[in-house]
Amino acid sequence: LAARAERARTLAALRDLPAVTPDGRRVELAVNIGRPEDIAAAEEFGPEGVGLFRTEFLFLDRSRPPGEETQWQAYVAAVRALKGRRLVLRTLDVGADKRLPFIDWPDEMNPALGWRGARLSLERPDLLQTQLRAMLRAAAEGPVSVMFPMVTTLEEVRRLRHAVEEAAASLEREGVAHGRVEVGIMVETPAAALSARALAGAVDFFSIGTNDLTQYTLAVDRTSQQVAALYDPLHPAVLRLILEVGRAAEEAGIWAGVCGELAGEPLATPFLLGAGMAELSMHPRALPEVKRVIRAVRYDEARQLAGELVNLPTGDEVRRRLRSFLAERGVEPET
Amino acid sequence: LAARAERARTLAALRDLPAVTPDGRRVELAVNIGRPEDIAAAEEFGPEGVGLFRTEFLFLDRSRPPGEETQWQAYVAAVRALKGRRLVLRTLDVGADKRLPFIDWPDEMNPALGWRGARLSLERPDLLQTQLRAMLRAAAEGPVSVMFPMVTTLEEVRRLRHAVEEAAASLEREGVAHGRVEVGIMVETPAAALSARALAGAVDFFSIGTNDLTQYTLAVDRTSQQVAALYDPLHPAVLRLILEVGRAAEEAGIWAGVCGELAGEPLATPFLLGAGMAELSMHPRALPEVKRVIRAVRYDEARQLAGELVNLPTGDEVRRRLRSFLAERGVEPET
Ligand SMILES: [Mg+2]
Ligand SMILES: [Mg+2]
């Protein structure tokens, strides 16, 4: 218990220190939120931005979609709360297990492999345009990035970028104040990760959604009890995809981050750092531990480690290697 | 019509010619079957073996699983019909859309990402041992390979291999005649493809299931109308996985083949050849066209082409390039 209190003090002291490795690599530690008011609650952990704002709360429990004004109020509230720090707004990510009353849902055998995320947005330009306009208007007051979920092809990225331009043009025509935005995608299908080099030229950033990426790479829905034990975000195959995305982003000169659960997993931090992730966005409470690891691990050693890990044969060996890597550096994450 | 008849004659003439490229690369062209009697029906197309025997027919429309004797009769009938040509027997591949009355099925949100294929076999050793014993006994009369579906980890491969050894040991103890078998896996999850180097040391062959591999890589269930248009086995991400499997197999000195629908797609043949596939197993009727392409395409040129295709940005560009590659060589596939 005394050790616990001691640990809490240490973590609190970390709040205002930068997330920087001993050899000077800076990583942006951001938080995932579901509502604008989550930002105030997260401040005690010292976030440098919001890496994932899930916009679904605006659409739930309604018989009709929210209007532009309603959405703008939520987005601009987050922009203002962040006082100049980056806000990554994800467009509507429904389908699969999340269904809305004002959308005509198809009957699908495997909704996770079906009509969801950007696939749905591209067929509902009415919903997409309203949301993009609200986001662009919020960008007039601070840095905003727009992020699209569930992308698998370059054609989709081109169409989504075009939709952003369309929204900007309509605001321009109407003389409505708006700002420029970064446009990025979640990398959460194996196809997107494997196409990272081709996609990097069409986006401003990548944010890896490790939950869905793991699900598809391993063909495991972790809500199915029979196979949940196979779900492993540290499977070397998943790590290879993450490394690939990091390398592609570096080559193209764009940033790559992670907004899936793995970003908040201190055991995974040396790998994600070494894979070139410039941003990790997580549950606020996970932030201090991850920062502690980053401040203890050299970037050059993490890079070498990442290259090793992807060649290990099993997730268990990955975990063993990560544990010893951290132990050698005096960091013992609780997980 | 005259052209059609002419084409039919040309294809018939191909039947007894080997599938060999102008520069001497031999590819084994095999067929996918669902019952032993399918072999006789396929003979007119000159198959060099069976690359996929789906054993599910033995298990359907029954209230209890088929016994060892029933299964052995079916397997040995196929062995005998093949007269020395290779028979690849796939173990029970149910789950997802195929469900049996004598198995307790879980309620799953996404059955394609759930309890299926080898995942189920590993939890039903009773079913698995009976099937493996029948397969090993059939192997006493000709070359048999045992193939496991839906593998994602090295641990699973080790346990499945152990199950084969167990079945062999029990037959040995009982003094029952049986033969040695090759043990391989279907590569149909992105994880298996991305882990090909690690898995290659534990198996005798890989057979790529392009249908499921495409489904998981793109996160697209093609039975869902809303997203079926996104389903594309020529997406560069899928091609990269196939190439990776081919290279890993070469390095390890094992053979790799394809038993998904792409194997019977003449437009894809130059790529599959160039990716190092030593065997293509398909619907019997597809065989002559695929053979015609192989006999017209140099292996060294196909290898170079494969390396190019994986770096193209879209499936449409892959198709365009494949079409021009074939046209330059005077082969115009009908598809
Ligand atoms: Mg997702
Ligand atoms: Mg399959």
C-alpha cells in the first residue's frame, strides 16, 4: 500500500514533464474521449491533445440525425477546452454493433465485416456533409484533424478527401467562418496497413486502431467467448502491420499514431515508440504509466527492439521480450 | 460461335500437356472436390491431383458424426481414383455459415470471426482424432496430405501436428495399416500469411485460401450486398500477403499453393506463378485456361511482374497491368 501511494505521487509528478526519451525523441501523449466534457476530467493527467474524439454520442438516442449546429457546439466546445492543443475528430463510426434508428440497416451475417464506418458515410453524403461542415467550422477556433474510420482502399480515401473539399467549398460560398483541417484515416483493416505506402500520399496522418486491426488480422471477434483467448494485439503479425505503417509514415513525412487500446498498454510502449509512432492516444488514466516508460527508454534501442519483435514466432515470446527489455531499464509496468 | 468451338478444341488438346512455362517452371494444376466421385468427372480436364478435398459432405445431414470407417471409405476411394497423384484432405471446416446438429454452437455476433475450422477441431479432439485416423489409414494406399483450415498462431500448428502424431501412434499401437502424410495449413487469415516465415518451419506446405484471406484482409463479407463491391482478391494488400507466403515457402524449402477461387482465375495466373506458387487447385472447368496461360508466360517475367503488382495502389491498376501483360503475350483470358 505504501508502495502504491509512492507510485501515485511519482505519477502525479510526471504530469507536467514532457514525454521524451533519454535520447530526445518526443511522443505526443493524447487522450481518447467520448464527449467534450471529458477533456476537463482528463486534465489532471496532462494530455497534449485529443487523439480520438468519438462523435457517436451526438447520434445516439435520437430519432433523427443531429443538425450542423448541434454538432458544431460539441466540436467547438472541445476545441476551446483544448486551448491550442490538437483535436482529432473521428467521423461517425457506426454499423457492426452500433446501430442508429434513422439509418436503414441491412441484415448482415457478419456486421463487423460489413457496412460500417466510412463505408456508410460514403453512401450517406447527407450525414457526412453535415458532420464535415460542423467540423470545419469548429476548426476556425483551433487545430482540428478529421479522421475517417474503416478505410480499405485508396479510392475511398480519395472520395473522402473530396467530401472534405466539398464541405469547405460550400462554407466558402456561404461565407461561413471555417478553418483548414488535417485529413487522416484510422488504420484498422489489414488492407489499410498493408497499403500504407500507397495511402500515405493521400492523407496527412494515420491513426492505428489496434482493436479492429487485431480482430481482422487474427480473424477473432473477442466478444465470442470460444475464441477470445486467441485475441492478441501483441501477435507478431499485428506488430508487423504497425511497424509497416510507422515506416510508411516516416518515408512520406506524415505522422502516425495509435488510438486503440494498445496505446495505453505500458508493456507495448517500447514497441510503439520503436515503430515510429509519434502520438499515442489512450484512456486518460493510462497516460502517466506510458509517459514513465517513454522517459526511461532510448528511442534508438526501441527501434532496434521493434525490428526484433516482429520476427518473433509468438505473442508470448513478444511479451517475454518486452518484459525483460523494460526490466533491464528499471521499469516494471503493472500490467 | 466458330471461335468458341475452336477454343474448345484448343483447350481439349491442352489436357495431356504439362503445365510448364516456356522457361521450364512446372506448376501442379489440381482440382477442388467435395466428394470422391468428383475425381472421375474432373478427369477430362487432366488434373494432376486434388488440392482440396472438402470433407464436410460426410458430416452434413446427420444427427451424429460419421465414424472412422465411413470416413475411411470416402478418403480411400479418392486415393484409389487418383492412382498415385496427390490428395490434399482438409479437416472438418465448419462454423461460420456451416453448422452441424451434433455440435453445440455458441451464439456469435460475427461467426466468420469466431469458432470455426481448426479452432473447433482443437476443442473437439474426439472428432479430430477419428478424422485423422481415417485419413492416415487412407494414406496407406497413396500419397495423402492433411490440411488444417483457419490457423492463426504457431501454437495452434504445434497442437495440430501433435494431434496427427497421436492418431498415428494409436494406429501403430493397434497394428492398423496406415501411411505417412504431409501436414499443412490453409493460409486464410492475414495473421497466418504475415507469420509465414515462422509457420514454414512447422509445416510441410501452405495452401492459400484466397476467399477468406480476402475477406479478412479487407474486412469485407462479400455476402453483404452493401459492401460486396469492396471485395477484391486483386487488392494489392491481398497480393502482398500471397507474395509473402510464396517467398517464405521458397526460403523454407516447402511448397505453397492456392486453393481459393483466385487459383481458377486466368487473369491472376501470371501473378500466382510469379509469387512462387507451385500448385494451383481449382474448379475442374477452370483448369485448361489456367494451363494455357502458364504455357504462355515466362517464369522470370512473372516473378518480376509479381514484385511490381504488389506496389500498385489499387486493384483496378492491378487488373489493368495483368491484362496488358497477358495481351502482350497473346493470351486474352475470357474473364
Ligand atoms: Mg474501429
Ligand atoms: Mg475458409
